[in-house]
Amino acid sequence: MQGHPAQPGFSDRSSPWSVVAAVLVGCWTVAVTAATQTGGWVTDQVLLGFGLDRVGWLWPVLGLTTAVLVGTPALLLAVLPRSAAVRATGRAWLIGALALGVLTLLRVVPPVHHEAYLAGLAGVALLSALAARWSARRSSGSNVTTAPDAASSAGVGTGGAAVNADAAGSPNPVGHVRGSHRTGPVPLLAIAAGLALLLPWAWLGALGGLLETALALLAAAALGVLAATLLDATFWSRFAVGRPPRPARLVLLGGLVAGVALLLLAAGTGQSGAQLPALLTLPPVGFALAALWAAAWRPTTDPAVAARAGRTATGWLVGLAALGPLAFTDPEEITLLLVGTRDIPFWVAVAAGTGLAVAVLVAIGYAVLLARPTARTPSRRSAAVAAVVLLVAFGVVDLGPGQPGLYGERLFVVLRAQADLSGLPAGAAGRAGRDARATEVYRRLVTTAEQSQADLLRGLRRLRLDPVSYYLVNAVEVDGGPAVRAWLARRPEVARVLVSQRLRPLPAPAGQSRGTAPRPTGPEWNIRQIGADRVWSQLGVTGTGVVVGSSDSGVDGAHPALRAGFRGGDDSWYDPWDDTRSPTDQGGHGTHTVGSAVGRDGIGVAPDAQWVGCVNLDRNLGSPAHYLDCLQFMLAPFPTGGDPLTDGRPERAPQVLTNSWGCPPIEGCDPGVLRPATAALDAAGIFVVAAAGNTGPWCASIDDPPAPYADVLTVGAVDAQRRVAEFSSRGPVPGASKPDVLAPGVGVVSAMPGGTYAALDGTSMATPQVAGVVALMWSANPALVGDVARTRQILRDTATAATPTYRSDNPSDTCGAPSNVTGAGEVDAYAAVRAAQQ
């Protein structure tokens, strides 16, 4: 290197081939990073859609692969070209690629443990910054002439020597001006720009819990420190070329290189999904940073002070820009499951797009304001006023059109003691016997909960953790993060602690789902296929005297096909999410399923049965606590505003429950969390029907509670040719034979909100039809009410053959036996009701 001094920048003396190589590597870096990040998130979503577990090694492999694919050409740029600017470019991209590889390793932390992830992100980012700074100091120590030469050529006052001295920790006082020890305008301008970038998130997003928000702030600050270390004075000096200096070149070339480096940092920032908006909003910040450094490097400024101001500005601007996606979104809600509505993914996309526009405007504005050769840096007072105005605007937006407050997850604490339901009295046959058993089950469950929770509740109330007691599963839901969870897990009466999801609010309602199918004019094809219409016409049975309970997204109680079937009273509707006082449904899923069970106009199997409803899904997502809220309401309905533990009315419990939902790990459930609940309902003589799920054709895909439980009747789906639908989940299931039976689930027409109709697919559509068949059976023979085991057996014995389907001809895809795909076959309503009558 002695005979070939490094060139200071992309000057006329730079080799054109090194510049071309830098451009190609930059394009390659952007393409690889965007492809791997988007592809990884889509893979996560596909696995989620099929009900499969996250692949723990996916993100570490993608991160390391990206680091190699990007870092290798960046390393070549850092060591081979003679141009100092090209080598600085390679060094920045190399460090960014290495940081991406390390930060991505943190995504092995499950999204449900977001606090742990944010704490890890903060720690790893700070350690990465320290490592980068140590590497830079060693590099500057071995080649002390590079930075002075470059900055001197740039004409940045006495810049080169001062910049290098500042990096080594001994600022050069040459050029010091009075008052330069005070915070100058440049950091304040960076704060103003960062707050501007936060405005879309304050408007459209919502914060998590207190600890989650604090850790997001810490992680964002650590990322700012990392960015300030990566894009330091030595980096920017390589692009401040010319005599006199040309700020436009600094902004265009340095900003472009910095933007690619920030893209790499953004790719490692946030759990799967949360990094996607950062990929849009962080790169343009590079141009704004270049303009701020140009302003800091005025000829009259002490170079050491200028370097300190530039580093501070970089930390503030990048930290605030990263804070939006980290603090104002829940990565678990950035999911394709919600893409069909104006839900979190929609608003995250709007916030990211708006943030991109703001970032571009800030970059252009700062370039015009600060980076012209004749530009004058605004005074410190003007910069402070701008920062204060943006801070006030942030508060006004958050408290006004935004969603102020904290919306952290809660904890679901399952206790060791569960009620003993053995030896229940048989009671009289039929409805009276069922009511007697339900009353005794309710009494035992409540007694166990009250006795075993007393000490725990006292401690939780002292800590103001807002405990809510449950009895159907002996459990308590509380506020709290990892520290509270660890404390609870150590208590002797606690079996385990799960995360109970809490959705963050939307800036505007998602809108009510409506259907477009014509109104039915007679029994639909699925009703005819299972023979329900023959039950009405030939046996004169329509479900009279039976009540079906629905736990779902809600029910449109004003729908013409459902209005007359609502049982009414003060204990037939419960909404633990929004506390609505009358049956309503935004999503439409619950209206459709209730219509298939008891709807009139030819859509329901038992059109004269009544229904009661509970909302356990909000925007298609649930939690262990809210699933349990509804199951408790079904065992012992209580009046509006009543206490489930003291005001329950088990004699008012519906006879049959239809459940077209499942609780996967992403919502906080583990395989056994709802097992005591279904066991208690079964003991009470309440018939529980559950959807198998839509994660076929994979074998062993019946896995989310309550579908795998032996004491629920699990329903798969068939089409009009009696072929098992490919999406229908399959067994085997440990300890049980699943699915139990099948019902039509492809193109099923039923009710939707607003008096409309729609044809939908899914085991969700099949499940309520089986609940309707049970209602017909118990209406035909009231003595059978509560005899759950006998009713299940009749359904299996009278089912008709269905054709299994498999994922492939591979023997491993046949699920062990056809019964693990078809169960006993498709339900036959006519044969089942005839058998029940006998």
C-alpha cells in the first residue's frame, strides 16, 4: 500500500471498475436482504396457516446465509479497491451484514415471549456496537494516515486529523469555537426528524405492556448506538471529497451507502414481521444523516465537537426510526390470518408507507436545508423549537386519533388442584338428570377454585395485577411480564403459567364481513346430503326444545334466519371482549356457523332449536382466558354484569355446544390447557362438538385444543362427492381416534351479518351441522338428553362411508389407517334420529 495511497472518495482518480463493483454489490445486497426477509416471514405464515410449528432453525439459517451472501462481496470491497470511499462502503456493508446475522439469531425466541426478545435485541446490539468500535480503533491505529488524508482532501476545516483523534479518544482542539461544548443544533434536528418518523406509528399503532415498551425503547436506543458506531466520522469523511467540499456528493453517495447499511440493520430488527416496515422506513434515513453530517462539518466548527454531534444525531435519528415498528406493533398480529380484513397487517402497511413518505420528505428537506454549499445551519434555538413542536405533535396524535395506553399480554396461571368430578349422581333421565349433574359439577368446580385460589388472589391483589378467577379450569388470569411469570411459576400451588394474548386496538373498526350469495330458496345441498330435510318432512323433528350454544366471533342476532331462534333473557349472550349487550358479529364466522346449526330458510340442520352465543374470537384471534370465558358461560350462564363464580345458572345451560375454533400455541395455549374444561362439560352431560381444523392433508394435524380431546366429538369435512376435503385435518391423535365423524364443509351456504349469505369452506362449516344433528336427536327423544356417550355412539354407528384423500401415494402420507382421515364416516341425520327414537 506504500506506493498506492488510498483515494479519498469516488473522485476522478478512482478506478471506474471499483465504483461499478460497489454499485453491483449494493444492488445485490438490497435484493438478497429483501428476498430473505420477505421469504422468511411468508414461510412462517404458511406454516401457521397449515397449523404447523415454527421451524426454530429457519431464521438463524436465513440470517447466516444473508450474512455470507452479502458479507463476502462486501469484504472484497473493503480490502481490494484503492478508493477509500469504496473500501469504506465495503466495511460498512460488511459490519451491517455481520450484525444482521447475529441479530437474526434472536428470532429463535418464540414471538409469544416478546419481552425476552427485546431484551436480547438490546443486549446484542450494544455488544455489536462495542465490537465494531474496538475493530475501528484497531484499524485506525494501524493506519493513522488514512483518515487525515481523506478528510483533509475533503476540505473539512482541519477535519482529518481531528476526526481520527476523536475516534481515538483525544479530541483535537484546533478550530474550537466558543460555546461548542453545548449541544448544537444538529442532534436537535435529528430528534425532530425521528419524531416525525414516529408520528405514523403514534397514529396507527398501539403500545404493548409497560415492560414491553421500556424494553422496546432500550432496544431502539441500542440500535441507534450501533448505527452511530457503524456510520461514524471516519465513514462519512470518505465521501466529503473536493476542495472546497461538495455536500451534494456527501449526501448522494454517502447517503446511498448509509441507506444500504441501515437496510441490513433493519432486517435484523424485530421479530418475524416487525422487520418488514423497518426495511421501508430506515434506508431513506441514510440521506438525512448525510445532510446532518454535512451541517455538523462546517469549517468554523471544532472537528471533535462536529464528530460528537454527528454521532449523537445518528443515534437519535436511527433509534427513533426503529422505535415505531418495535414498540407500536405486536409481531404476532402481523399475520396473513388477518390480511383479509382491515386489521393490524393493513394498518402496519399504511404506517410503513406513510413512514417511507415522511422519511423521503425529511431526507429531501434536510438535503436542501443543510447540504447546499451556501446553506447555513439553523440556530440551536430554532432546532430546539422544531424538536419541541414535533414532540408535542407526537403527544397530540397519540392521545387524539391514536390509541393511547398500554396493551400488554396477560398471564394465564393454571393451578395444580383441579376439581374431582368422580362419583357424580346419575339423577333422572333426560333434561332433569342433565340439569342435576350440571348443577353438581358447577358446585364442585367453584368450591375447588375458591378454596385453592384464596392465598394467591390476595397476593396478586396486593401487587395490583388485576387477577380474574376461573373455575372450569382452576386458573387465574393476571397482568405481568417475565418477572411476574417467574415468581408465579415458583409458587407451590401453580402448575404452569401461559401467556394469554391481548389484541392491540385498531385505529378504525375492521368493518363487518358480509356475504354475496343469493338467499336460499330451499334446503341447501349439504342439508339434503346428510338427510336433515327428510328428518323434518318424514319424522316431523326440527329441533324443538333443544338449545345450541355457540362460542365464536359472535352472532348477528337480527339476521332473518336467526332472529326467531335466539333464546333471549339476560343470560343468553356474553361478550368478554367488547362487552356488547346484544348479539352482534363483525367477523361473520360465528353467524355462519350458527346458521348451519339452527338457521331457518333451508340453511340450518335444526331450524326450530334455539341458540345462545358467546364471543371468544376477536378479529379471528383468541386467548386461553377468553376461550374459557365462553365455555364457563355455556356450563352456567349468568346475567349481564354477573359474576361467573356466584351468579351461574347451570340449569340454563345449552344442551349442545358447537365450537369451530382451536387454540394454537401462538395464542398462548398448550395441548392440555383446556382439558379440564371439556372433561367438566362432558361430566355435566353437555354435548361438545369441535372442528378438526383446516391443516390437512398432513397427518397428525388434529393438534390444537379442544379437537384432540377424547371427550369432544371432532368433525372433519367432506365435499359434495363425499370425498374428504384436502384441508380437513387428520389423525392419528395419541389416546383417541380422530376425527370422529365428517360433515359437508365445502361450499356451504349459510348466514352472514347484515342479512346476507355466503358459501364458505372449512371444518368450521361442518361442525355446526353435527351439532344440529345432535339437537334433532335429543329433540326426537328427550330421554337421551345428557347421555353423551350413547349419543356419540349412535352418530358413529349410523354414519355413512366417505372417500379418504391423501397428500400423496407415499405410505407415510396415509396417516396409518383410513379411519384417521374419515373417522366413522359422514353423519346421517335421518339414520341417527331414527336410532335415537328407538
